[in-house]
Amino acid sequence: MDEVRGIIDSHSHYDSTPFDTDRDELLTRMLAEGSPVAAVIHAATDVDSMQFGIGYAARFPRFYTSVGFHPELTAPLPKEPRAVLAKMLSRSDKICAVGEIGLDYHYEGYDRELQIGLLRMQLEFAREHSLPVILHCRDATLDFMELMREYKPKGVVHCFSGSAETAGELVSLGLYLGFGGVLTFKNARRVKAAFAQVPEDRFLFETDCPYLAPEPFRGQRCDSFMIENTALCAAEIKGIPAGELVSKAAENTVRLFGIGV
Ligand SMILES: [Zn+2]
């Protein structure tokens, strides 16, 4: 088997509680010289999460972060969300994206207008600051695609789970697609079909950790080392060695986010 090195996790949540017991030890080991993981990007979801990302980016050289409000916020939205983004952005030169932003109509009681307004504001904020976006879309494809056609943002649709047709349209709009553990699931025929046809210069690897661990770790706490397993499955789909796919994904991630590794 060829060696898998230079992994970049383009989407992680190391602020999540499942990492409370060993977060610093894990990140120290993961981002050490000689580790197969070259860098990780933290996807912020709310004010606390943005603060976490800025703090960890200052401590770990290959830890990058983002600013953004997730559509399914766990904390209430501040009164002036745009001003908060601007303030956070001024606090670190390792903020490489606006994210994680998007639409999520999965749970009953969601506020469609509020989510669309928040996404518009953040797409405009990203454009104004020449930053790429990290996009989340769940059960909201119609509204989401309409906004993508309108804004044509530079960015990635993370944990892509749509059809090959939607993948094709997003790529033609200029977007990248992020693939993680779901790609390895037996019943993920649609995601596999989308990955099979995504151009080699338009996909990223990610974990969305601690969630969505790839096979054979499905259901366990996920971390960025496990991208190797996703890459092994991806290699079977594309007929390209896993190590080569990891290098391509890393190149794409560096190009999109302008990060150094
Ligand atoms: Zn996420």
C-alpha cells in the first residue's frame, strides 16, 4: 500500500465535548513533525467556537480557523453578527475562511427567512474580505442552489451528500466539494457516484470530526488521522492510489484557503 501523508483536514470541530478528555494531547501528536496529518482547519459555528479557533491557531502552527455563524446555532445570535465577524477577523492572521455557514432545514421549527438572511450577510462579508466560504447545506437544496447561482462564492460545500447532477452544477459555479467518512458507508451510493465524477482539482477531504467517522470506525469518535480510511475508499472509486488522492486534496485545500503547510 502506498503511504498516505500530507493529510489536510479541511473541516473539523475540535472544540466539541468528545475531545475534552485529550484535546491538547491529540492535537500535539497530530500536528507534530512526522505525523501523516499536515494541517487541520477548524470550522467555527458560534462566538465561543470562533474564540476557540483563534486561540488554538495561535498555539498550533498548522491549525487554521474560520469565522462564521452556523445555520443551526446552539447559542443565540448576537445583536450585530456582522460586527462580531469583523472583530474576530481582526484578532488572527490564521483565519482562512468564513464558515461554517449555510442552510439547514432538517429540524422542525427552523427559521427559513432568518437562515437565508444570515447566509446572505456572511456571503457578502466573505466577498468583501476576499475570503473563501465553508458551506453547509442540509435538506435545503433548492434555496441553497438559488443562492449559489446568485453569489457564485469561492468556497467548499462541505460533507457533500447531493446528487452527481448537483455536484456538477456546483463545480461549474466554481465551488469545491468536501468528502468525508460518509463516502465509506455501504449505503452511500449517491455520494460515491458524485465523487466518481468530481474533477481532481475540485475535491477536498474532511472529517467533520467528532462526527461521521469512516468505516471501519463508523459510530466512534472521529479524528483527522481517519482521513486515511476515507482516502482508501476514495481510491477504489476513482482508481487512483490513496496517497495521490490525499496529495491532490491537499493541493486543492491550500489553493482554496491560501494556507501554508
Ligand atoms: Zn461541520
